[in-house]
Amino acid sequence: MKMSLVASVLYFHFVILSEAFGHTADLEDNTTIVYTPPFHATHVRVGEAHSKPFWGYTAVPSGFLVLLVGVGVAIPVFSWAIYHFVKRQRRKRLRRRFFIQNGGDLLSSPSSRSTVGDQRIRLFEEEEIQAATADYSSDRIIGQGGEGLVFKAMLKNGTVVAIKKALKVNKVSRECFINEIVILSNVEHRNIVRLFGFCLETDHPFLIYEYIPNGDLYDLFHVRREEYLNSWEVRQTILREVGEALKKLHSIPSQDSDGVVLHRDVKLANILMDVNHRTVLADFGFARILGMGDNHVTMPRPFGSVGYMDPQMLQSGRYTEQSDIYSLGIVMAELITGERASTDAHGSLGLGHYFARCVGKRRLFNLIDPRIRTNDNADEIQWFAEVAAACLRQKWLDRPNMVQVVKAMEGDRTPI
Ligand SMILES: Nc1ncnc2c1ncn2[C@@H]1O[C@H](COP(=O)(O)OP(=O)(O)OP(=O)(O)O)[C@@H](O)[C@H]1O
Ligand SMILES: [Mg+2]
């Protein structure tokens, strides 16, 4: 459509100009062919190449010629401008439709504390994302979860970023994306992934984050079994930093909540590893800000990742701060034992219950991952295991809060 319009405009232009400037070409034997549109010779004359006016056989008044040239130039330019104007308007309308469909309007509502105006977070254009991901090239894909496909990408200014594209376009998926924008624009912490911006003007929304080069802990720990993770010190640092991130989330000051953000999907696959072993908590799709006076989120259906789900949440249909703490307890158990949260090695008990029982009965020794066990660290591992077991207690009220957990991880041995 575009090409044919361009071709017809150019052709029209050519026709008018050639009408005005029909030109001559000299041949052998003093024969001159006068070219006029459309592209073929209409007059063949002998020996009279310069006997007539330059533009043809009839003398044309110069005012008329100027008018012809003017019209010849103006019409294509005008059609071109109209074509682009209509196209731009149509794209603008489409983008606006997608923006609203993807929940963009919610971001400017007072309850969301206006993230769009946040200086740290900006709106990206689809073209920028397309260019940064080399047109969504499959070799740029670095991760995939239940909700999104993640690309490694480079912005025009050279910044390397991770871009998450929504896999599905349904209500749940849209909510996940809006959630991440609302929550991450209110949080700034060294151990929480940073959001640079988003694009909601496409059918599939996008989120643009800082790029964390070493990938997620599930892959590094359980799949690639990276050697640097065979050190208890490294695992301990990871646990402390995840603890710091959760402590921050559970105490975010805000005007219309008790200051609690629930992550609701704490697991190894959502913990990323930066260079120098900085640990970064990511994936805030299921996170929620608790409202004033609330201490839980009601869950219409069982929810979470296999092996990490709080048993009391499953029973009551309510997700609380202590449900995040239970999932952290599972992460601790994984890093102490080297087993997967989803293991079926312990029958119906699952890793959480079995681990807590062994710690209670002082039968932890055989459960500790042999890759980290040394004569010097037995006492420290035992203490971390006790903290994990406290996080894994069946009842919410029996579990510690994040301030207590972080203190304990820092070495405060007050019983919890
Ligand atoms: N900022 C980032 N830097 C590097 N890799 C990332 C980044 N964000 C995500 N990834 C990779 O992409 C994977 C999927 O990302 P994420 O967990 O955000 O998607 P999801 O679809 O919401 O996942 P889930 O299935 O847990 O809901 C991660 O496990 C990680 O490997
Ligand atoms: Mg994830």
C-alpha cells in the first residue's frame, strides 16, 4: 500500500514535470527524438533540433509553466503529508488503546502513587524495545517464567538491560505487570531488582530492568551446580542478602498502607546473581501492598510455586508476611541441604517439614550438603538451620518476623 502510493505519487510528479520540460536527445544523422510522457518518443524530426521552443512545439506562457510546476510539486508533497498524518493518528489511537487495555490508566490513579511521574522510571517506545532486542531475536532470550519471556538487550545509550515481555495477554498477566511497576517504583534497595521503565503501548506489555548477568539461583545452584556455590560463606551471604531484601519489603513506609509489601513468590528462580555475588530479589508479578490495617491478602485459590507454599496459607486461603518467611525458610533449607524444594525424597512431608523435623530432633548432620561441610563451619550451619526451622514452623504466630530473621543471620543468637 505504502509502496504503491509512493510509486503513484512519484509517477504523477514525473508526468507533470516532463509535461513542463519535455526534453530532447540527439541521434546520429541529426535526428532528434522529443521525449514526452509516458516514456516514449512521440515525434521524430530530421534536422530541426533547435528550430522550436525548448519545451516542445508550442510556445507555452511562462505563468502557466510556473503553475504547472507548482501543482506538480505541491500535490505529491501534500498527499505525502496527509498520508503520514493519517498513519500517525491511527498509530497514536492504537497505542492509547493498548495502554488502557494493559492497565496504564491505573498507574496515574492516586492509589498507585503515580509511578509514571517517577523520575527513576520512564516510558519506553515500542521502537526502542524492538531495536534493543534486535527485533525480539530468539538468541537474546535469557529466561522464561510462567508470565514472561526475558531478553538481554542494549539501549541506544549503551546500557545493557533485561526486558520482560508478557507471554499472555489476559487479566492475570496484565495485573502482574502493573504490580511490578507499582511496587518496584516505590522500592530502592541494593538487593532488589531495579526497574528502569515499561512499555504498555503494545498488545504484549514490556518491563525494562537492570540486567543481572549471572542469571537465577535455581539454574546456577541446581542445574549448572556452579563451583563458587560450594562455599558456605557464599551461600550464607546469599541468604543474608535475600533476608535484607525481604526485610526492606516488609517495612516499606507508605502513606496508605501499614508499610508491608508481600513478595508472594520467594524461590531460587526469582533470586538473581550479579557480579561479585550481589544477590538480587526479582519477579514482583505476584507481589502485593497490604492496605491500611490489613495483615493478609485473601487468595481465591491455592497459589505459589511447588515446595515453597506456606501450609497455613493453603489451609486458610490467606497470604501473610509469615508466608513469605516460610518460603525464605525453604530457600535456606535448599542452600543448607543442596536439595530441591520440589524434591519427593521425603514423601508427603516435603523438604520444609522434613528439614524442620530433623533440626528439632538434632538430626541435621546427614542432611547438610557435603559440598559445604567442614570442621570449622558446623556450628554456624547448625545455627542457620535453626533459623530456617523457625521460619518453617507450621503456624504464623510461631514464626519470627524479618527483623528477627536478619538479626539472627547476622549472628544474634537470641532464641527465636
Ligand atoms: N533483570 C534480569 N537480569 C537477568 N536475568 C533476568 C532478569 N529478570 C529475569 N531474568 C531471567 O528470566 C527468568 C524469568 O524471569 P521472571 O522470574 O521475572 O519471569 P516470570 O515469568 O514472572 O517468572 P515466574 O514463572 O516465576 O512467575 C528468571 O528466572 C531469570 O533467569
Ligand atoms: Mg520468576
